[in-house]
Amino acid sequence: MANKHVITLIVNGKDYTLSVEARRTLADALRDDCGLTGTHLGCEHGVCGACTVLVDDKPVRSCLMFAVQAEGCSVRTVEGLAKGDALHLLQKAFWENHGLQCGFCTPGFLMLAAGALEADPDLSEEEIRDILSSNLCRCTGYQNIIKSVCLAANEMRACPPSADR
């Protein structure tokens, strides 16, 4: 039997104490141990970006990070974007601009964009396109994803989110 490590993950502001093998990925811990299935696993090689979450406010491919590496860090998943029934600006923009089709890649795009826009809401469309190019989508053709993120960026510039998000 493999050695297990008892760790505490802080996910969406909630503590999760887990017993995990050193090789357990953050994606698997979030999905299987924390029950947060919004983080999707696509390629499991860090290529597609479907598993993107924010770790200490920076986008990370959770399939490439071990759960033990996230101990003591603040992890935010797609489940942590909305505040109750109030959707995050990005979620509203994706909905209003048809920024998703099948929705499999959407959580990764939302978290990638949230990390980028929260770090710098003044990103140009060209910068947004460059950032989003690291994630893959097989359904949309990207135009509505880009349009959605640009709309959310404009709204964030006009009305910055509160510090307690």
C-alpha cells in the first residue's frame, strides 16, 4: 500500500482535509475527494486546459499539479466563481454571447480568463486572444469565447469586482 499524506486543501474558501498518495493530481483530488466535478479532465497532459483552476490567483493546469503541492494554497474552481445565485461577470458573458456549446472546455476557459482579468482587467483583445489560445475547444471556433471574455473585461473595467469576491 502506498504512503498517504494528510493534507488540507483550501478550495473556494472551504477547508478539505484529505488523505492522498503523493502522486494524486490536484484535478483528481478536486473531483473525487472534494466532490467538485466542475474541473474537467480532457487530455491529462496539460495540453487542453479543461482542468484549469486558480492556485493563489494564478491559472494552473490541475492535471499537472500534485494535490500535495497545493497544500496551504488558495485554490479556486469554477464552482467558486458565482456568489450564490449571482453569476460571475464571465459566466454571464459566456451565457449572453453563446461562448459555449457542449460546455466541456468552458470551466477551464472561465478560470483561465478569471485569473487573467483579475490580474489585469485592461488586457487588449489581442492579449486576451493570446492568453485564450492556450486552451482548446472543439465546438465553438473561439470567436464567441473571445467576445465573451472581452465583454467581461469591459464590464470589469467599468465596475471592478469587490475585494471580497
